[in-house]
Amino acid sequence: MATADEIRELMRTEGAAIAENTQGFNAGRYDSVGDLEDYEDLKRAARSIKEDAIAELPELLDQLTETVEANGGTVYIADDAADANEYIREVADERAADRVVKSKSMTSEEIEVNEALEADGVDVVETDLGEWVLQVADEAPSHIVAPAIHKSRESIATLFNERFDPDEPLETAEELTHFAREKLGEQITDAEVGITGANFIAADTGTMALVTSEGNARKTVAATDTHVAVAGVEKVIPTVADLHPFIELIGRSGTGQDITSYVSLLTPPVDTPVVDFTDDETPLSEFDSERDFHLVLIDNGRLEMRDDEQLRETLYCIRCSACSNSCANFQSVGGHAFGGETYSGGIATGWEAGIEGLDVAEEFNDLCTGCTRCVNACPVGIDIPWINTVVRDRINRDKDTPGEWLVDGLTPDEEDDGAPLQKRFFGNFETVAKLGSATAPVSNWLADTTLARQTMSRVLGIDPRRDLPTFERETLVDWAAARDSQVDDPERRAVLYPDLYTNHVQVERGKAAVKVLESLGVDVVVPPAPSSGRAPFSQGMVATATDHAERVTEALAPHIQDGRDVVVIEPSDHAMFTREYERLIDESAFADIAANSYEVFEYVFGLLDNGAAVDSLSTVEGAEIAYHSHCQQRTLGLEAHTVAVLEECGYDVVTSDVECCGMAGSFGYKSDYYELSMDVGDRLRTQLRDDGVQDRPVVASGTSCLEQIDALLERQPSHPIELLAT
């Protein structure tokens, strides 16, 4: 795991370049997919093709082998990296190759083919500009699509000037690319073997799709007489016609391009003449076109992943990098922290766990906060946060935690073994909150003493720079039980879910929600209910989260059966009810709670849209406010409801557009990640301090968002529901 010092150093040395590039790609994705009227249809089509292809993979591999062999090529299915490298070394040896040129291929990075060939004395040259820069620098890629994304133009110029000592120092991007093109061109024409990857391979024709930005893959194939294509078995799709949705989506999702610069469809062995670049006399048409083609398909754990119900979705990945570019943490640290042996970003957890093992995935898995911003960005709809949660759960259970017997006896959870003390603490925060409220205000005073903060820092890894929540003695449930309904003839009836923070910490927003709903003619009850399970879920404590989910649905079921709507203030809990519970509880129970649950502003919007009087609420005329919505609220498409209601109540609203505030529940409390959390938050702070915004009161929908903004700004934020209560 990257330490706080290592993360700090990466943010210092690589953070600016990574942020500029990933945020640029992400903004481009929003613009590019916004121009596609059938974007969601294309995503569904791509997902369906991948699902079918993985389900039928053994048959497709047989079909592809027959097709390629009929075309004149050879197929080799390698069990693992060593097997693949041995075959490729034999190909190079039979060709007596002195030099091998490569186009960009993450799968070849995975099997470390460069090192295997170099051990045999073969000169291996990367022809992708980014990969070549890293080869010269002897560095690892930091991004699936743009491997040198962490390097600035200035640093590349310094590298080239020091390594190659050109006649005139290189400085501009044009000078650097021209120099690289000349250097690489000389090496490509002098190579005997070309290695490429493959974005997709059609089983019916043997056609490979290569999607690149530089065209170097075409040169790698055309300039050599022996072509080796290296790809994971998951790259096989049934037909050439199936390429359509992927070609439409991959560039838009990855770099924000409507289509990448080069989309090459090759059915090897290609019949392009093999040119002798030393012969200036012979016409191209007279050169021999006989070529060798070897398709090396890699298993390396993929077939086991196919049989793993939780990791199988990883194989749908098309390596577009949308999950990296949309991830706030990745935007700060890149793949050198948020990545494993080969793969980086949110989806890397699935790849590294399946290919390398849990110990590698553990090194960066906690950098996924489950914010879900990658879910809508993924062009094949992979539930990347769920994969990260499952792997985190497996890592927990794979651990041998010192003093585990004592922790098991003190924590009221469903974890049989493994989870570290810090995760157990945050995963059982419901117990902490109950104790905090029961003993407030003494608990608040005690928790803030120097001794307590030092102990929490040493034992639990809670950063002393982060303010702790202040527990209220009277919970929301207590307050509601002590009052009578204010609605005699209700238009609707609702149960307000008392989430953990609303019930024990931010009680005023709960009171405001009750008053707003009553003002709109809704009879409201606030019954005791377990916490949603979000806390243990985020720590990878799936058994405990499942227990919470079952108890919540049991507690709310009588109210739903009684005709009450479930209204939820905290967006992350609403996301549990409408997304995550599908993974945790039976289908019928999930359908009931998901269909009857509403985020509070979604509910208020619906009431107003169906005739409730806006003047029943506290309204203004043109008062200016700044609004930050919760990341999971955005994923669920609910941000617009809050803005619409506030505007109907007379507010002039500006909204932030950062993907995440950086707090992410317990993440921002942890000493290892505090500075990363604040670095992510700095983007939000910048927006909230911009001209025309810096004097506006700030409202935010999420608990974590409110905590983070309170730490970022001098002006204290509030929940938007508090603006509407009369």
C-alpha cells in the first residue's frame, strides 16, 4: 500500500500533470457522449455483446482458432505469462530477430514480454510515443490509455536532451514528437518482428481491431514480416458486426474523442508487401507479400475469473480508462499509487486480483471510495465499486489480524475473521454513534481531548487534523417520538429514514425535512431503524452490510405495506436502498424498498410537480447560493431535483462540477489518506471561491460533503432542506 509519504510525493511530482490530463479527458468524455443520441443504447449493446462473448468463450476460442488457421496464421493459447513468453521467444528465435518493435499493449506489459526477449539479447523498441518515453526513462505506465500521463512536456524534454544529446536542445511539443518520429522510424524499418495488442478480435473472420492515436500499430505490422498479436482471451467477440458499438464508445469514453485517430481492421496475415527499406529501386508491388502471423491469446487467470461470479464482470472491460479519468482520487495520484503490477484505476482491482492475486490488489484497493462516479462513465456498465468491495472483503478475510479474538468479542458485526481494527471501527460506527449520543455532551468533550486524539491516531489511524462529529443527546427519533403529527388531512404518508448522521449528529436537517414534508401535506413518521449498512459496506465488510440491509428492510417493510413512501435524506443511504441492496438481499425485498424509496428533494420535487403549493415552504426572491451535490446522487441522476426545487423557491443557484469532494465517508478521516482527501477537496474549494461564488452561502446534500466543505471554507455549509423549512 502506498504510504502517506509516498502519496504526498506523487502528488508533488506527478499530480499536476495527472490532474490536467485526466480532467481534460473526463471533460471531453462528457462533451463527446453528449453528442450521441443513442449513447445509452450503444452501452447496452456493448454490454450485451461482452456478456454473451464471455459466456460462450470456449466455443469462440475454438471458432477463432479455426478461422485464423484457415487464413494462414497460427493461434497459441497460453496458460500464463511464462507460457506466452516462451512461445514468443521461440518465434523471435526462429526468425533470427535482432530487433522487435512493439505497439502499445497492456497485455504485453502484463506478461513482461520485453524483459523475456531482452534476456535473449533481442532489442525491443516501444513505438507508441508514451511507451517509448517510459522505456527511455525506465518507468512504469501510470494510465491504461496514456501511459506517460504523469510526465509533463518539460520533463520529457529534459529526459530526451540528457539521454540523446541532440544538436539543438528540444523544447516544444512539435520538436519532441518530430525527434521521436525520426528515431522510431529508423528502428521500425530495421526490425524483423512486430508485436501488437488487439482491442477486439472477431471470431468469425479473425479480424483484429486496433484503436490507436498515432498509427504506429500499422507501421509495426507493415514494416516487419513476422507479426505477433498478444491479447487476453476476453478480447474475442463473435462477429465483425459486433465491433460497431465498441468503436463508437471506446474513444469517447477514454479520451473524449468522437473517434480515435486510427481505427485499423486487420485480418492477418495481411497481404501488404514486405518492403526492403534499403532497396530504393524495386517497385512496392514487386516485393514479396509472404508473412508469418501468430496470435497469442493469454489466459493468465482469466478463465478462473470467468467462473468467479463476482469478478466475471472485469472481463467485460474494454480498457478505455473512463474509470480512471472520472475518479477524483486517480486525478490526484495516478496509476503509480492507484494501480498494481500492470493495471490502474478502479477496474484494476478486478484485474490485479484475478491475475496477480489479492496481495497485489490490496496495495491500492482502499483508494476506491465507492463514490460510483465510474459506474455511469463505464461504456459497458461494469459495477466497478462492487468489484472493489468484494475484493476488499476477500482481502479482509485473507488477513491474520493480531488480537483478532479480542476485536471479535468487542465488535457487534458479522465478520468471522480478518478485517483490520480500523475497518472494524468505521464499519461499526452505528455502535459508536449510539454510545456518543447516549453520553453526550461528555462523549464529545472526551473525544476531543489530546489523549483521546493521540490514541485514536495511533490505534485507529484517525488523523488528528480532521474535526470529529459532534453527537446530539436528543436523536431525531427521540424528537419525532415526542411530538404529534402536524397534518390532519394528509395528501401522502411517508416514513423518514433516520440515517446514522441525521439521527445522531446532524439532527437539525432531519427536523427540517419533517417540517418541509408536513408543510406540503405529508404525514411523517420517524421510526427507529438500523443504519443502512453503508459504513460496513465501504470497509469491505459485506456480511455485516448484508445483516444491516436485512434488518433495515424488515424495519421499513410494515410502513411500506401500510402505504407510506420511504424518504431518505442521506444520498449514500438512498443509493444503498436503490443500488447496493440488490447485491445483498433477496430480489423481492430489494424490489419493494427500491421502488418505494425517494431522496428527499426528489420527493419534494414530485410533490410540487403534482400540485403542492410552493408558498407552503420558505421562499426568497433571488437569494444567491452555491450548491454541491453528492457523488452518488449524481450517479442516480438526482442532482437536478434539488436545483429545480431551490430555483422554484426563488434561489439563484450555481453548482459545482467536481466529481467528488474528497471526503468519502471514513476515507477523509484516515491518516494515510487525509492529504489526498484535502487535495481532491481543493478543486471544490477553488470553485467555491471563484468570482461570483465566494460570497454565496454553500449548501450540500451529503454528510461527507458537508464535513469536507466545513474543513475547506471559512463559511459553514448547511443541507439545502434547511433552507425550505418554515
